[in-house]
Amino acid sequence: MHLEDFLETLKSDPTFARNVSYWGVRKAQESRYSPIPDEVHPFLKKHLDHQGIEQLYTHQAEVFRAVRQGRDVVITTPTASGKSLAYNLPVLDELIRNPDAKALYLFPTKALSQDQIKGLGAFEIPDLRLYIYDGDTPSSIRQSARRNGRIIVTNPDMLHTGILPNHPKWVKIFDGLQFIILDELHTYRGVFGSHLANVMRRLVRVASFYNSKPVFIASSATIDNPDELFEQITGRKPLVVAKSGAPLGEKHYIIYNPPLVAPEQGIRRGVVLEGHRVATRFIKNGSATIVFARSRLNTEVILSYLKKSFKGSAARIAGYRGGYLPNERREIELGLKEGSIIGIVSTNALELGIDIGSLDVSILAGYPGSVASFHQQAGRSGRTDRVSASVLITSNSPLDQYIAAHPEFLMEKSPEAALINPSNVYVLVDQVKCAAFELPFRETEPFGTEEITDVLSYLEEEEVLHCEEGVYHWQDRSYPAENVSLRSASISNFVIVLMENGKRRVIGEMDRESVPEILFENAIYIHGSEQYTVTKLDWDKQIAYVERSRPNYYTDALTKSDIKVLEHNLEEEHAAYRAFLSEVLVRTAAVKYKKIRFNTHENIGYGDINLPPTEMHTKSLILSFQAHVFQGLSRDECENILLALAHLLKNISPIYVMTDMRDIGTAETLKEQVIGLPTVFLYDRYPGGVGLADRLFEVKDELLQAALWRVQECSCKDGCPSCVGPDRFNKKGTEEVLKRILARMLQEQEAGRKEG
Amino acid sequence: MKRLDLYRLGRGSQQERAVGVDAQVPRSDRGKSGQRGRDRRFRLLEELRERTGGEIVTGDGGALLLVEEHIPLDHRHGTVSLHEAFGAGSERVGTLFPLIRELGQGSVGFRDLLFFDIETTGLSGGAGTYLFLAGFLRTVDDGFHLRQFFMHSLSSERFFLEEIGRELRETPFLVSYNGKSYDYNILRNRYIMAGLPSLEQEPVHLDLLYTSRRLWRGLFPEYTLSTVEERALGLRRFDDIPGWQIPAVYADYLRGREVSGELTRIIFHNRGDVLSLLALLLKQLGLIDSALNAQPGTAEQYDPVALSDILITDMRKEEARTVLSANRESNEVLKRLILMYKRDRQYDHALRHLEELHARQAGLADYLFSCTEAAKIYEHRVGDFETALRYTERMLRRLERAKQFGRIDAGFEQVRHEILHRMKRLQRKLGRLV
């Protein structure tokens, strides 16, 4: 059956339709073309002609013209709209014309680098040598890359530890470096983005030492703040190219909220089972379907179920995990094209711009955590000339349930912002070290837009830098980039060592802050779907020893956080609450852990944790509610409601900040030390903060509103994991308190309007 | 609060963790820069000049200490007498370095060489590693001349580099230890960083690390200069400063701490390194000659295979054969000798040595080698298919026995397939197979 007709039958099939909480249709859009600009080099024109490209999409032509004028550009058109061609065209054009020009391409993953180099190589431009430079590049090729490369394709980590600290070896590339291409800009957020912004400051600094001033071209998924993110990362104001000229076929967006199995407790059927069920229907209909699962484990389970369902033609169903070799991937791609493969189950490995060919249906088993990811995964299905569909299957989590009830967050302008904080002092100090290693700093020299005289003199005190005649030189025997991980703000990581057959093998690392909660002795540590037991934790040497094990439970630490306010940066007083954005010291102690059985999630025992408390300085949103908000409630009730509020606010916050909710910590107190009011803290779990608390401070009213909606819309009786948390929390009381807060806020706004 | 106060607070107790060499030096004078640091540094340089008998050279906004020394002919370094540099073999540096011949340079002698070693502010290379001491040694009429340049301060770098560049420009051949991938790279980096025109004509670089690894392959636990000079030159250094401590001492000097004693030791250490380069080259050249004349058993330690390779590249095939012959108690050497005879089409010699290897009750791989090579020669060169077949059958029996005892796994099928193929061909040639 044609997908179009099949969708009609689904609509009228109650077993499917009764679970649909949203069904929207995006109309087909005609392509908008622009003639290939006259300035495009004849060689490229010929190539485009061979490819059957007679005209460009409007956005591609727009980018070409802007880059030719020396503008910095960020492209935010949708998945599969020809973004790569948009940035490759002006770059290659210049590289053909100017034999001294070079370009540096940065991709967040190796697989993307491979894909891109294939795409660039296809132009077959004579004498234009392309190199991938990453950890897998053999040393013989590295030398040739440095000498003969015109385009270097690499990743941020390699740039940080390999290229920049050795820039004199790369003199040929830096002399004439004209373009820096940042693909998937929105992935550079949080601590990674904060580091990357500083790596870009270093890159610009080194380039200008060789008298080069490269243009930045970036591509990004649709987010609320691509221009702000671009500016924070590159230090330049970009032209945002958002209007796509690429054609779009008709597309159905369906949010499928699995049926409740225990309505009182608010428990729904799981996304794995439902994902399998929905996928089976589409595949049986003959629609090429991709299922995205939220973890490797879920990927495996859904894959095995689907293979069982299609016994006899199991080969037509393929799994797709991160870390697949290029030839394995090519096989799958080929299978899809030829129709020998009809179903794919994938982790989010495919999300980032890798082209796997067109599919009819994408099924997201669980909300992927951000609107940008949602659109990237949903965008995997879609053809220009046919109808396609995307089904989001929502889980029990408050965020998923919120989205099921408020699809406008997915379908209208994305409210989520990619946040970074390049001035995070922990990141900054580390990055200034790396920068000073690369080139000495003059006493008053800024670092990008950042004044750093304080950091320089601090590093001199620490005897890492040495100042002579107004110039700060690196003066330490270490190689600083080696000790700075772009993916953590932690000063020191713990290593996880597997003891097996008398051999030691490092299987992972963990930031110091998370260790007491995850790597305590007897903890079950899960890594790559394998289970391990922590046998010993050596706190001083920063090593956790683990061995393989297969117990039927996992462990969950019970932590207690005390928060000490160091300083308020922002402060607001309202009728319902007082809000602060503050520097805080979070002291966390893990004292006990629970053993929780898999599947049933029942608690089957406790154990003690004997570890010193950890302290971290970070930023927090502090919401202190005015006394009347909690009037008439008992102490116990107040406590429970504060816990519920913290849980709700944290779980809903990813609507506004592109982050994993584990990056946000919470604490609550009945009497805040200074002002004595019941208070909730939402703090950034990275030392120094990466901008999460700042954004939460901005959107606090929206968060409170969303929290109320979530509680009101939840079908459970006394609270469930989808709203205020498990049953010990007070759902009714929470609702009442939120209503009081919102009512006051409304009054205040109206009063303000009258006055205004 | 200032952000760095927050930073210090956040780092908390972590600070104590950073304990390195620097901890041995009092940290009371943290970050003393400016005039006071400069005055102290000058005083230290003066002290150093007195201790080393050097001379302070200034110019172009910088200063350096130049230490010069004449080293007489009869100087001994470890077990090596340096006067050998004036001996008969001294014009044959090209023996060790085929590169010289490839460049069409005829005979290169010690007078064409500049021995060179540096000390740096870090050990991992990269743009932030500075070069602060460079030692150069060249051969003169009545011995050797050593010149060492010590950089007074980081702001003197440009001047310092230009002075070093003068040394380098006057020389066609540079001899170092691991200098190809380390010392010279650092020097090149520094030139770029200081904005100096690059060293236009780079000298030909002869790196003794590579020849040491080759000649003494498998004989030393590692091939650092200190191990090689101990093992090969019998050198024991007195009151030497370990290399890993050097960067921290120079950092302390820059910060005006009292380290002129340690600096003197570093300068002496560098002198030792440069002398070791000279001694090492003499030793390696001597090894080639002495190996030819040595009685079996009394010879110096060396890898005969590597040595014969060197001689072959030097077009000294007969000498290479002599070296191999004298050391043929090793199966490896014997195999090399066999292959050499085979290449020279001296099949009777090759077969004689194959018999010898065959009779040695060698391990599986060597046994298979002897049978295969013998079978090939009998089949293709002698035309004795019967004997060739006998060797092939022996080989098959041995292989299958090894399999039975579980001594072979990977590659078994492949080898067996090759043997059976040869057997079939031989049987066909003998008319036993249609």
C-alpha cells in the first residue's frame, strides 16, 4: 500500500489512533532555485553539470555570495537540504583560484569526517590534496598532510592536542589559512562548546601569527540562538542563512503516546515494545523504516524483536550502531537503495549528518532530548516526491509527557538554546595555559574578547608562565593540551581499571564530581551495555578498580547536597518568589546506596558509602518562594512539595536548554540561610557553570508555567514518574502551590500592564 | 568576589596534588618578575661564567654565555680514545651512512662533521618548548673544539638563535642522537616562533640513534643515549644530572633562584653528550673494522646481520660474508649467509650451509626454511627432483607432527597447501603423476 493510503488506514484504526496525541501534516514545498553565479569557477560549473545540477537552491547561492564577500556565515537549513554543497562551493572556488589558500574542516565525529572527505574528493580537482588528520592517521601521511595539504579535515580534539601546540610544523597550512568550516555547530554546547570557543580563540591567534585571517562558515541544526552561539564560538557576527530553497515532500508528524497500563500510577507501555509494534506495522506495509532507540541496549532489543517478527526475511532488518566500519555502513546504504533492506534500528549515531539514503518512515522510540535532535532524526525519513512520516513514541518521563501534550514545542519555533560559557574560569585557565604554550602573551593582550590579565598573573604566580619585559612565556616542562580534555571541566578525572586474568585495562574515565555517586565500592557500573562491580576505589590515586559481574540489580546512590551561596550575580523580587542567579559552593555527600532490581525497579537492599564529600563551585538559579505560597501547609507537606517542584523544574528544563538533564543538579531547603524562605536550587553540574543556570534564570516563569501544566495534565492520581515523581510526593499540594504561584505572577503582570 | 578567588576556592584541596621536581626548590619567591628578577638573573649568569670559565656575549637586545674548550687529541671518553678520529678509518663515515654516498659526496671525514646536542625547557616538544643550551663540537688540527651557548633569558632568544645559526651554517654534516626528530625540529620551531628567516640550507643530518639501534639490535634494553654510552662506550658519568630534571632547573634560573650549581652540572652534562656523539661514531666505525679481523668469541657485541647489511650497502660483499661466516653459529646469521650465496648463484655453498642448518635440530620455522630452500635449489637449479621431493616429504612430516602436538595453528593450512602443491609438481616431473 502507498504510505499515503496506509496512513489513512492507521487514522481510522482505533488500536493505533486512540494513542495518537498529535497528528500534523507539513505541506509539500516546491524548490526555490537560483542560477549558478557567474563567478563560480568553470571547473566547478562543469562538475555541477556532470552531477545534473543546473541551478543552486537559493540558500546555496546566498552562502556562495556572502562568503565571496568575506562574510562569516552560519547555515541553519533543515537536514538534507544540501548544506555541504553550500559551504564547499565557495571554499573550493577560492582554493582553485588561489594556490596558496587552505581550508580547515572541523567535524565533531570521525564518521562525519569520512563522509565529507568522500564528498569533497568527488569534485576531483587536480592538485587539491585533501587529508583527514585524526588519531588514526599514520605518521607518514601526517607529514605529507602538513606539507602538501590544501584541505585538512579534523576534529576539535586533534586540533587542540595535535595541531595547535605544534603549529610551527603546520606553517604551510597556517600561511594562507582562509576558511574554517564548523559543521554541526549546535553540538558544541555545554562544557564541550565552552572549550571549543577557546580553541577557536587559539586558532585565530595562531593564524594571525602567520598573518592569516580566516573566514568561518558553520552549519547548525535549527536552534533558538544560532547567531549567538556562532558569535560566542568564533568571536564574529555571522550572516544567518536559514531560508531553505530545497524542496520538501509532504510529511506527517505523529506523536504516539503509549497506552496506560496502570492509570493510577501513571505507568505506560514502554517505548521499546511500542516502538517494535509500530515499526512492524510500517515494515509489513513495505515502507522503508528507521527506528531510533535511545540507548545501545534498546537498539539491540528492538533489533532482535524485529528480526523475530520478520522470521524468514530477517536479513532485511539491519542494526546500525556507532563505531560501524565504513564498509559495513556502505553495505547497509546499498541494501536500502536496492530495497534488500527495509528496516533499520539505530542509536543516535546516524543523527549527525551522515547520509544513508532516503527512508519513508522514521520512528523515534523516546524523545531524543532536544528539539534539534528530534528534527535531525525525524528528518531521516523524507523524500521530495513522496509522502513520508515520523512517529515519536513518548515515554513515561515528564519531558516526554510534556511534549505529548504540547507538540507546539516541536512544530513551531524551537525555544531551546545551545548554551556555552567561554568565560567559565576553569575552562579559561586551562585554555590560557594551552594558548600561552602556543604563543607568548603580551601583558595586556586580550584572549578573543576576553580580558585575561588576572589569569596571566595568576599563572605566573603558579609558575606556569614566566614574565619578561612585559611578555608572558610558557615556562613549565609539561605539554598542557595533553592534560586538558575538551569534554570536561573537571580538573582531574578518575580512571576505571578492569582487572581481568591478572591484567589491568583502562575501560573508561570519569570526572571527579561524579565519582562518589557512581564509582563507590560495590557499585554496579554499566559501560557499553556491560556490567561491572567496583571492587576498590583508590581516592588518592584516582583509580576505580572493577571486575565483570552480572547481578540482576543496579545501584543508585543517595546523595545529599548542601549549598552555600557565595555571591549573587542577579536578583529579582516578585510577588510569588525571589529569584537569584548566584555563584554557589555545592557540597555533595553520598552516604548510602540502593540496590534496584532490573525491570521491576523494586528496592532490594541498601549499602553504605564511605567517601569524603566533594565540593564544587558553580552557578545556580535560586527560587525562594514567598511565605504566603506555602501558607497552611504542614512542614512535611512543604518538604515534599519542594522536592516535587525541584523534580518537575529540572525535568522540564531541557525544553529551554539543550542539555542532558543529568547536567542540572537540584537541592531544596525549607529555610534558606539568609532570607529564610522555602527555596529550590537548580544548579549547573559543571564547575564554574556553562550557562545553564543563566538560561534557567531567564526562563524561570515559563518553567513554572510548564510545571503547572505538566501536573494538571497528568492522568495519574497521586503523582507518578511522569509528573512530580514517585508516590511519596504530594501531587495535589504541588498543584495547589503552583497555582498560587502562577496566580500571583499573573496579577503582577496585569498590574504592571495597567501601570505601563 | 573575583573570578580567580572563586577558582581557588573551587579547586580547594586539589592544589596540593601538583607535586613535581619544582617542589624541591622553595616556592617562597613565586612570580618575581620585572627588574628584581632580571637583576638576579644577571648575577646568576655572572656566577655561572665564573664557574664555567665562559664569556658573556651581548648584542641585539640579548645576552648569552659562551663556554669554549679545547679538547686535546689524547682525551679518552669511556673506553674510546678520541685520537682515532685522526686514524685511518676516519675518512669513511660514509660506510655507516649510505645517505652520504647517495648525495654524491665522496669521502667524508671527521673534519666535515659538526656534533650537536641541545637542552630544552620541556621534554615533549611543541611550540612552548624553548631551547636554552646548545653544544657544538668540531675537529680541528690538534684535537677538538667545543662551543656551548647558554641562553640568558627568554627575551634573549632571537640573539641566541642567530648565534647558533652561525655555527650551523658553516657545516655540511650534522651529527646528533635522535636529533632528526627532536633537536633539529625544536630548533626549526624556534626559528619560526622568533620570526627569523628559516635556516636556508639545512645541513645533512646523520643520526646516531638509528645506527645504534641497528648495530646493537636486540642487545640493549633501550636505546637512549645514556644506556648506549654505558653499554657500548663503557662510560660512567660522575655527578650527572638526570635529563628529566633539566627543564625545572632552567625555569628556576629564569625566576632568579640560586641554581648556578645545577646549571653548571647541566652545562657539563651537555658537554658529555656531545663528546659521547663523537665517541659513539668512532666506536661504530671501529666496530666495522674490528669485526672483520676479530677471532670468533672475542669479538665485541654487535648484530652481525645488521653489520653485514651495512657492508653490503657499502659494496663490501666479501667482508660482509666474512662477518656472517664468523658468526654463523646463530641460525639467523646462517640463514642470511645462505640467502646471500643463493643470490650470488653459489648453489653448492648454499646447499652445504643448508645441510648444516638442517642438521642443527632447529626449531620448526628454521627447519621449514632449510627444507624449502633446499628443495627449491634441487628442483630448479640442480634438477635433482628425487632429492627435492625427499626434502619436501620431510617437511610435510615435520609440519604434521607439529600440528599433532599443537605447536602450530595460524598459517598451518597455508603452509601445508604450499607443500602439497610442490610435492604434486615434483611427482609430475618424476612421471609418477599424470
